[in-house]
Amino acid sequence: MKVLNLQCAHGHGFEGWFASQDAFDTQLADGLIECPMCGDTAITKLLAAPRLNLGSSKPPAEKPAQPVAVDSPEARWMRAVREVMARTEDVGERFADEARKMHYGEAEERGIRGKATPEQAQSLADEGIPVFSLPLPAALKETLQ
């Protein structure tokens, strides 16, 4: 199993696990590897230090496990997006209609998310209905294993 440090053209770093170097090369050439943050398929492999097993007869001293703080901008953004997803209802293609119903008092106000065309979003803004775009990474659209 090969564990590679990868990076997209936007600078998002992530880890990929592959059966072999050939498997990585094939998947990369076929455009099957994408950034979990933005979905970009322009991926490069970063340099990594090899792990050498020199056969030391003495096992390494046990060190107490220290929690690793991951607080990169990408990690904070992913936490924020997950929070938005947990606290809102996905209304899908009905987003513009549902937002209007809530704005005009025809439906109970609640947090919603969904899909709207740029024209629909502009029309909502013209009516005084506050909306904003929140692009979701592909990794959050599907169940993670």
C-alpha cells in the first residue's frame, strides 16, 4: 500500500492511498483522483520522506500519545460547512420557491440550503431575500467511508 501526499492546483493538501505506484499513475492519468476540498483533478504528488526500517534490535521508547491539532484553513472551512449542513434542511431545486415562501410569510422560517441558478439568486436578492453561495466539496455530498 502506498500512501502519498497530494496537492491540487489550488494548494489544498490531502493524502491518497493506492495499491501501487502504477495504480496511482493510472488513476491520475484517467482523471479519477480529485481534491476532496474543491474537486480539482489537476493533482500533483508532493515529496515525502521515506520510512526506513533498519532492523533495530531495541524497540523505540514509548512516548505518550499527543493529540495533533489540525487547524488549517481547509479544516476550519470543512467544519463550518458540516455545521451548516447539520443545521439546515436540503430543499434541492425548490430553494428559490422555499426562500420566497418564508420571506413572504407563507411558510415557517427555517434554515434551508439547495440549488439555485445565478439568475434565481439575483432575483431573490432583488426582492430583498438574503442568499449566499456555499460551494460544497464532493467529499461532503456523499457518505464518507
